[in-house]
Amino acid sequence: MNKGIYIATMEEDSGKSLISLGLMQTLLGKTDKVGYFRPIIDDFPESQKDNHIETVLSQFDIEIPYEEAYGVTRKELVDKRNDGKAGEIIDVIIQKYKKLEEEFNFVLVEGTDFSVKGNVFEFDTNVTIAKNLGLPTIIISSGKDKSKKELVDALNFVYSSFSNRDVKVIGVVANKIQEENVENVRTDLNNFFPKEVEVSIVPMIKTLLHPTIKEIVEELEGKVIFGETHLNNQTGNFGVGAMQLRNYLTKLKENSLVITPGDRADIILGALQAHISANYPPISGIILTGGLIPEDSILKLIEGLSQIVPIVSVQGGTFSVTNRIGNIKSKIYKDSKQKIMTSLAVSDKYLNLDSLTEKLFNFQPKALTPKMFQYSLYKRAQQSRKRIVLPEGTDERILIATMRLIALNIVDITLLGSIDKIKNKIADLGLNIDLSKINVIDPVHSDKYDEYSETFYELRKHKNVNMDMARDMMADVSYFGTMMIHKGDADGMVSGAAHTTQHTIRPALQFIKTKPGVSVVSSVFFMCLEDRVSVFGDCAINPNPNAAELAEIAISSAESSLAFGIEPKIAMLSYSSGTSGKGEDVDRVREATEIVRNKRPDLKIEGPIQYDAAVDATVGKSKLPGSEVAGQASVLIFPDLNTGNNTYKAVQRETGALAIGPMLQGLNKPVNDLSRGCTVDDVFNTVIITAIQAQGF
């Protein structure tokens, strides 16, 4: 069985990183352990590392020591070739690759960068490596600065070169194609290549071509005067501030890079003021040319501003600096989160990744791994786009997660709060959020405010709520967001980063209410452990459920498990396994287990059972031989909130497991509660599971 894929090109700046990122994400959705390997890397100073390796290992949490993720350096290759020992290099590469092949189910191999111009041996070296590793290959060529004929001829040449050396080419990618040429290129390539070769066309994505401020600083050896924390700002259009300010302001566009002599205080201050003005688009940074730095009085004025973008001083005249910036070949670094998310979204949209991976292997993994689970969540959310409202619109974690969600283009986001405060917070954080791609609503100033207040009054007047009280409630972001769901203006809500659980859930209980036949709102966490995903319930809502409530939590958790592709094998946890234990607590779990068996005889359930017997095959077989659940439980139901909450946190902290949730169960529409200690990843993942929940309503 094949266990690897080789990504090759014949030129520099082809866009291999985009293809590698997209393919790696797809592979991790289909098998649990995917490795990454670069046969040859460039030479770097001792303190530097190969950017491709760092980016992929970091983004996908791949545990490979850096030294094992590559074969040899370019200098080692040249030295051996000059000594007539090129074969020894291939031996080293094969040895290192085979070691990864033994450790991983699949290995993505990325070829060289062609960073040394005129290296006639480099292309042949890639063909030789792919052949000796016995790997099928995807070849990539860039359409930038090429005619259609030149592009097609280049891909034809690469394809023929690999095929003639008995290397199987399973896909070709024409990257960086002008939008108007996409279909013509597709037709020509489909006419040339055999049907079994997947042809993908990726248009020119301008945001991936523009450098970050950090790249500009490194390329021009600039001196950062302000905004050190925002150097990852993504630049957009750039232009020279040489005209009068009133004329220059009209030239500003989204994420413009301002290039101006260091003594043009009017342009500098005007651009900064435009950045914080609601009437102008935000800028990404300011480059000061001529090695000039504003005088102290101007620096003091800038330092006192509430929002400062990176301001960088560089040597050289304005004209030459502008040209040098325009010639920067932008790369994707491990800290370039926006570029990474954009690359993943672009790959998913334009590459035939599922079809390509089907050609690579046909086995089915035995277990649902965390990476596979997260990938399945992403794909599920894409199937039916949903509208998710986030009431805490000025929270830093909410905004960063929103930026990532926008880049992946899988949900429609509504942020609640003061529009000016949200804009200012985005600017303060240096985030590149295109506000035209999200919905920002200030509840009190919304055109729905009166309608929502009237609806709330009608729903709650039997509880002595008057119109003044209703209007006060609708000014509250949690109530307003919940009403959006009730009225069909949103499909789900995620809150709790800055609000209590009660504040988040109370509105939902008041007018979204529970599903028919459900009396208990409960929660589950999806615990992504090293080799499996388990469902933990209830770890967030119900302090001391009785037997009937515990049974209902178990049934709801099993249904949630099924909905997310996990076969439910329910363990009703207690301090005792089987019939040995006595006492009120264990009897309650035993009674709850029988209720589930009577109500849902189709479900596999065991209880009472201890945690170790539920998850460890050896212990489970010893304590409950013949059980369908013992040792292989996927849904673990805790007897009370104290046990559940502490256990999930202990497992999370001690094992490094990713805990996705809590996801609430039992409501008519999805509302999910975050912890006030939540991370950006928690927000991101909870929004995605909320979107998937919403598909079921």
C-alpha cells in the first residue's frame, strides 16, 4: 500500500505551500498520523530553520523533530555531487523518509524551492528522489508572467519528465492563473492529460501575494519605530505619499501600505488619523524612506495615539524602496495565521483534494482520531452554511476567532455591540477583518429593536413583563442574540466568553425552550485524546441530576455522538462497576442505566462502571467480561457536575487533550456557552459545532 505523496515543481515561487497546507489538512481528515518531509532544504544560519517545515509542523501539531523532517541541506547535496558521491545523498534521503514511513500512516513529501537560479540539476534531482522513494506525484506550475502556451508547455514538460522515469503523476496544478484565463487553461490541460490525472486550476489570490510588514522589515533591514506587536499585518495595495495630504487620503484602500519620506509628518499623521476614522479604510503600516525619522515632537504625538500601526524606517530613496517592496516574493510563515487560513480555504475550493487522496490510498482507519474529527467538523459545517451570532463583539478572543472563520469562509458571523468600539478593538489588535464580510449590529440602534422588544413582551407578559422591561431586555446582547435565533434572523449563538453561563442560557430557556419530550438541558464536551474522540456529559450544567435526568442526559449525549459521527457506547460512570457497589449514589446510576435500556433498547450502555473499566480494554475485560461497552466506551456520563467538570479539566490538562465544548443539548435551537477562561481555539471550534447543530433544525 502506498504511504506517501510527492509535491513537485520546476520553478521558484510556484505556490507549493498552498498545496501542501491544503493537502495536509485533507490527509489528516482521512487518517490519524500524517508525517511531513522535505528531502532537500536551503542552507540557513544556525539560528534559522526552514520556513516550510516550521509552518506545517506548527499549524498541524505534527510531532517530528526538526532534524528528522528533512534529508539534507543544499550545501551537502552540492558537496557530495562535486565529490562524485551524489548516490550517498539519495541513500540518506531514503533512510530518513523510511523512518517516517514506519512511524506514520502517511507522509507528505515536499520538493525543493528552486531558490538558486540557473540550477540545472535541481529539477532532475526531484524526479530522482520521487522515483527512489516510489511515490506518486502532484506537479505544480505558476501561471504568473507566463502566456497560456508557456504554462501548458511547462506542465507538459514536467509531466513527461516524471512519467518517462516511471514516476506516476496523479495530479497537476496550474497556480496563480488570471481569473479570465481559468477556463481556457482548464480546457487545454484536460485535453492534454489522461483522465486519471486530476487537473486543478487555482486563480491568482492577491492577498497571498502581498507581503506582511514583517517580511518588508526583513527584506529592507528596516528599523521598527512603532507597532512591533503588529508586524504580521497583511499589506494590501501600497502607494507613495508624495502629494498633498488632501489628495493622498483619497488614494487609501483597505490595508494600504503608506510609503513616504520620514520627514513628511503631514502624511504620517494624516494616515494614522485616517486609520482610526470610520470614514476611511484601515491601513496596514507606514514605511518611512530616506533613513529619516520624524522629529521628537512628532514621535511624542504618535506615541500618544490610541491605535498605532507598524511604522518602519528604511534606508533608500522612496522610488527604490517602493520597487523593492513590489518585488518581494511573499511567503507563508507559521505566524501568518490569516495567510494560512486563506490558503486552506483556497485549497479546499479549487483543488480536487478528496479525489486526489482517494487515488493515494483506499484503506479505512480503525478509529476516529482528533485530526479526523476536526476535519469532519470543518467539512460538515461547509455543507450547509449557517448564521451564527456572537454577542460579545468586542472580546479579543471572539474577534481573532472571527478573523479565522472569515478566512475559512464556512459560516456567516454576526457580532453584537457598539460598531465604533468593535472597529476600534479590531484596529487595536491589528486584525485584518473585512467588516463587509460580517454583520455588526448595535442592538439599541438596530432596525429590529422595536420588533424584538414587542415580541419579547408578548412572550413574557404572562410573567408580568411590561414594554419598558422588554426594551431593557432587548438592549442586552444575550437577549438580543437569542431573539435573533427565535425570529429566524440567526441559526445559532455562541456566548459566555465574558458572560456567565446563567446569563447565556436564561434567555434560551425563556423563549427558545426545550425540544418536545426533553425536560433537561445538558451539555457534552468532545474530548479529543491522542488516539480517539470521547463524548463527556454532563460537565457544565446540571449539579446533581436524579436517575431520570441522568438517563435523559445519557440519551441526549448518545444522539449528539451519533450526529457527529461517533458510534455511541455509553458508560454510566460511578465508583463501582457492575453489581458490586452499594449505596445511594451507585443505585442512582444503576437505575438511570435501566431507564435508558427500557427507553432505548437500541443503545449500547453499561452501568454502573468505573472510568478505568470504561476506557481500558484490559481492565474492562477483567471487571465486566462480555460487555459491549467496557474498555471501549465512547460516551461517558458522569454522575454529577462536580465529578464531570473536574474530570474533563484533569484529562485536558494532564494529557493535553483538546476539549471542544461545552455543546448544549435539548434546546429547540442551538445556543452554546463558552467558559470565561476560553481560548481562541475554543471559540473557533464551538462556532463550528454550533453551525453543525443548526443543520439539524
